[in-house]
Amino acid sequence: ALLLLSFSFSLSAQIPVAAPGETAEVQQRIAGIHKKQQSGQPLSAEDRQFIQHVNQARMAAWAKEHPPHDSVGLIPLTDLGAGLYKGEQGGLYPGGVNTPPPAYEKAGLAMAREIVPRDAAGNPAPDGKIVLISCGMSNTTMKFQAFQKLAAAEGGLNPHLVLVDGAQGGQVARITANPDAHYWIVDDQRLEAAGVTRNQVQAAWMEQANPGPTRPFPAEVKDLQRDILATLHVMHDRFPNLKIVYLSSRTYAGYASTPLNPEPHAYETGFAVKWLIADRIAQDGASAPWIAWGPYLWADGVKARNDGLSYDRADYGPDGTHPSLSGREKVAKLLLHFLKTDPTSRPWFSAQ
């Protein structure tokens, strides 16, 4: 179905509310078509053609006012350390550091030991499965599919491991936060297609965002934090043996040609993850699922961060937001390296 992009947003496309010089007549007609769509009425070919024309004009206007940038001058959280961004400390974890507090990591290691092969009913079984599922939007499924290919060619992984891509295009954080969203039905279908059950899902990787951010920091970030937390609650209820969820924030978006999730909003999504984990650390930290950072994905465009990660324009598709093949492979390699080396994932991800 055609999306009226000026009113309903997805992570596959989005445009601003109006282009400069757009007449009241055009806006009134858009409102009428939107009302028709909201009521479930079919759109005519003329309606669709009109919306497509308006969309193109608005997208072009936004892109003209927001030229792409090879870097935006922000410091990755992993490099910012105890430094501040708009009054908020950097680092992935409290105190401006990039490693979890020892007591919290200990809780994660204990949870990791509970990840064992399980049968369809969720009981430990020598011939059972360990399911790692992805959760998120279009960017997430693109990256996870690349990761699946890398992992399939990688030696030394746990033979009981099953990788299921649960992420889906357009399914942003405010959608996955809803336990009744169709997203979760599709997840069930993908688990069934892989020959596994909800009871065998024990670990997850999530990269989520919300489209069309416009409000200044930290308003959008707080909403995203809330939606990710709600998504975690849904996952907890659907996957009774879910032990660990690794969270990642957005990649660089300085090349964006649409207002889908440009800078500095893409950068700021890192604080939603950071604050969410900090809140869990401040609690007991031992309840399932245990949450922690997965690979941190943001780098300031072509300006490499301390570990060498950078992104150039070729790492993105035409919209400057969704990853190209090279961009997907960069993230896939980061995720594979993380899961093979992190103390809380290595025991169940790799062959022992």
C-alpha cells in the first residue's frame, strides 16, 4: 500500500511535512487522501500518482537544504569517554568507560551459562538448539542477513546454533514495542521456517530507531529508550528462555538524503541504549534478559574512530541511510567479531 509519507512514517521512506512554496490546495488534497487511507478506502491511480509527485518534490527540497557531509564533527561514544555531549557523559557504560562494571558482567556470565541446547519445549537437550534472533527495522535485517552469510562460512561456531533474522523493514521501535504488532506474527513464522520454537530463543541482537526525529536532544532519545524497553518486555514474554539481548545503536547518517533519521539523531540513538543499560545496572542487573552493548556501530563518516572504523558514501545506498553491500559487511564483521570474543557470548556462540 502506498504510504502517505507526510503523515505516516517508516524506516524505508519519509519526507518532511511540506516543501517550500507548496500551495494550500496541494496540502488540502494530501489531507483528503490521507483521510481516505486512514478509513481503509482504496486509493485511486490518480491519488497514487499525485502522492508520488508530491513525495518526490518534498524529498528533493529536503535534500537541497541538507547536503551530505563526510563527517559531522561528533565524537563516537567509545572515544568520547568521560567527555560530554550536551551535558551527557560518553562511554558505553556509566563512568565514561566501554566495559560493564565487574558485578554486572558477572551477572551476564552467569546468564550465559544458562544458554544451552534446548528442545522444542525449552528443556535442556543434548541434540537441542540455541537460537540467536535479530530484532529491528530495515537496516537491521540488511545487516543481520550479511552476518548470517559470514557466520555460515565461519568455522568453529557452536553446531547447535541457529541464526534467525526476526528484523523486518519498516518495523521501527514504536511498532515492536506493541505486543500485538504484526511484527511478532512474522517472527513466529520465521522461527517455524527455521525449524525452531520460541522456547529455543535464548539470545538476541537488536538495532532499533524511530523515524522522522525532529525534537532537540534528549526528547527523541527518551522516546526511543522507552520503546526499546517496551520491546524488551515483549521479547521477555514471548521467549521464556531469553537470557541475553545485545543492543546496538545507529550507524553514521551524515550522507542521508532524506529526513528518515539524519544526524545528529542517528548519533544520539546511542544514548538511548546507554541510558537503558545504565538503568538496568542501577537495579539488580540479574533478571532475564540481561542486556548489554553489542558492537557500537557509529563512526564520524570518513573520520576513523580510534579502532579504525569509518564510513564513506559507498557504504550506503541511494538514500544515504540504508547500507550498501559494503556497509552491511562492515557491520556484519563487527557483530561476528563481537560474538566470537565477548566473554558473555563466546561460551555459547563458539564451539567448545
